[in-house]
Amino acid sequence: MHRSRPLAILILVLLLAACSSGGASSAPAADGGGAATDDGGSGGGETVSLAGFAFSPSDLTIPAGTTVTFTDTANHTVTEGTDGEAAEDPIVDEDGGSDIEVTFDEPGTYNITCKIHPDMNMTITVEG
């Protein structure tokens, strides 16, 4: 048996356990897309830092189904929208304080802003 096989099985079991633990809510995006959000925890995917007064990276391209974890959110929000204003029906509109996880299920372009700091903006492109 390969040494990496038990590790792969352990990772699979942990991922399955995390997926079945609940606690996520979902809402459709204004363009018919959707994302699930969950405050706290850590998962696979991409990480965006809200350090200083900027999202880092400011542009991100990911495949559909990717979870993005927003970190360093103590003095920031993570909101779909631009220039500090939420979109009409945001897929995410979370106050900071802990890591915020968002799974982007639907292809499209998502603008993300901080409602506290309107100059903080980023774009996430989700590919199908």
C-alpha cells in the first residue's frame, strides 16, 4: 500500500464530515447564480486576506464549486457589491470578526466590497 493512500483517505473522510456538518446557508445571486456562506472554520480552496484596506488578491479567477475563505475580517465586511454598497440581492453580506467562507457554485463575475471601507473592492470570476 502506498504511503499517501491513508492520508488521502483521511482527507476524504474529513471533507465528507465537513460537508455534512450543516451550518451553511445559500442564497441566489442577482444574476441567477449562487453561493453558500459559512462564518468560521477553514476549508480547501482559495484564501483572500482583508489586511490593511485592501482585498488581497484584488482579482481572483476560480472554477465553479470553489470555496473562498476571507481572512483578517475584524474591521471589515464581505459583501457582494461595489464601492461600499451591497448588490440588490447579494450572495454574501457578512460582518467581519471571524473567517468567512463562501462557496461560489455558479459561473459569473462577482464584485465584492467592504461596506465600512468603500474603497475596498475586488472581483471574483467563476468559470464553469
